[in-house]
Amino acid sequence: MLWIMVSEIIRIGAEAVISKHSLMGFNVVSKRRVPKPYRIPELDKKVRESRMIHEVRVMQALKKAGVPCPAVLLIDREEVTIYMQYIHGIELQRWLDVKNGDEREIASISFSLGRLVGRLHKAGIAHGDLTTSNILVDDSSRLYLVDFGLSIFTKELEDLAVDIHLLDRSLESVHSEIREKFMHSFLQGYAEVMGKDFTRELISKIREIRRRGRYVEERRR
């Protein structure tokens, strides 16, 4: 695709390379799934293409459910690459660094995130890697979810609880000082969408997941 020029690589992950491009004067993002040398080439191509198509279907389902995420512009099956909308924003992790100490803004963004994740789960989708690095905040404090490589279609309570557990752990590791208040507001927003009874069940499952994690850590020592 000669009409697309790479301007910069944004992120290199285990499965894919994320790059920013210029397309007819507009910024777009590509996600190219990289070949794995340990797999048979024919199988490798099928695996990568299957995962790419699944991710596209997730994003299309989220758009229908009103969950803000990048719009898919086109896919390149030959290069196993998705081209999508570029979101002008920063990762929530960085946003929290900038807003450190502003309790009102943090409470507002965490409540909004809770509602957003509630809509995600109500649509029957678990993100699979819900960390503060996979949530973007634009200049208007509008939130977007990104990176759906590990997402699944599911209604299982455990799958949904793992999403919240991962978010909580990401806050614990980088923003422990605001974690408790952030999660309190988050769960209030989440309950507005998913209901208080379901949210109570979810919290119980999260606690169970934490206990299991602690048990495994203790056994490894």
C-alpha cells in the first residue's frame, strides 16, 4: 500500500507492531500481527489472520453497543494488518500522572470508565487486558478502549471479573495512592449500567480471584 506512509512505531508487543501513519493527510493507526518463526508458515498465517478477524469483529460489536473504540478503516489480509482510526489522546496511566491530586477529575473519569466497561460487559465482551495502558483519554476527557487482541465474547462472570481485577492490579502497581477511591467511583459507574446485584456478585468473584492469586504466589515461595 504505497499510499500509506509510516511516520512512527508506537508500540512493539509480543504479537503485533502498532504504528502511526499518514493517509491522505489524516492520521491512522495500523496493527500488524508479526509472524512467529516457531510455527509452520502456513499455520502461522492462518492463526494470525484468524486473530485479526476476531479482533475486528470485537471492535465492530463494540461500535454497535456504543462503546468508544477506534473505528476499523480497512484490513489487509496479505499483511495481516488492521488500519484504524487514530485517537488523539493519552493513555489513562499518563493522564493519572498529570492529574495526580485532582480528586474531583479522577473521580469523574473513573465513574465514566465504570459506565464504559459496564457497556462493554453488557455487550457480552470481556476486554482481556483492561489496564490503564489500554484506555485512552482525549482532550475532552472522553474515554476510549484500545487493543482487543485478548478480547472474547462471553457472559461468564469470571471472565468479566478478570477485567476488573486486571484494572485494579494495574492501579495498584502504578497509582496505589488513588487506587481505592478510583475503584470505588469506577464500581459506582459500573453498577449504574450492570445493576447493583450483579456488581455485588462481580465483587465477590474478584475477591475470589485475588485469593487464588495469593495462594499461587505463596505456593511458589
